[in-house]
Amino acid sequence: MTRQRQQVGVAGESAARRYLQKGGYRVVKANYRCLYGEIDLIVTRGELLVFVEVRTRTSGSFGTPAQSITAEKLDRIQKVALYYMQQRFGQEVPCRFDLIAVQMDRQTLAPSHLRHYRNITG
């Protein structure tokens, strides 16, 4: 991954974190990694555990941030989430999978558009 692409990703995750915190979510873990992959943000709101994938783009050349999520990526997120719940709670708990799509200004890396998709696994 190039340095610029990494900076874009970090800026997008920071924007998503601020958005979620303003919306009453509490960040439990950022960039959780295990042998199955990674989840960008794990947050709670009340009793609900939410696993959040953040997709960030600086142009529409390769589609919108939301269009970049694949069925394979969703499957991987679910496996990581199950592993996290087993390690943390010893069982599955009520949870939801969300996507935050962030469009960033290429020059300033400031978010120009952010959209929160709730319950992306249906």
C-alpha cells in the first residue's frame, strides 16, 4: 500500500470515528486484527455491538466507497466478528454490521461526503 493511500485510509477512519462518537457510539476497538482479517472499528451504542467497515475514496474513478465492498469482504468481516465475540464474551452477542463510506478531498484529505449504511449484511 502506498503512503498516500495509507494516509487516505487513516483520514477516512478518523472521520468515521468522529461521526460515530458524535452520534452517541462508543469506540471499543480500532483496527482489530486476528488470523481471519481486520475490522476497522468496533463500537457500541447501548447494549448493541457494531462492527464497522470504513471505505474511503478520493475520486469516483473506481466507483463510490460503498461500491468497493464485496461479498468476500463481508464474509471476512463476519468471521473476524465471530472470532472477536468468542474471544471477548465466550459467545455470540447481539450485533450489527455497518459500513461508513467516506469521500475525501484529494488535496486536503478533508471529508467531503460521509454516509452511514446500517446493517449491511441484511
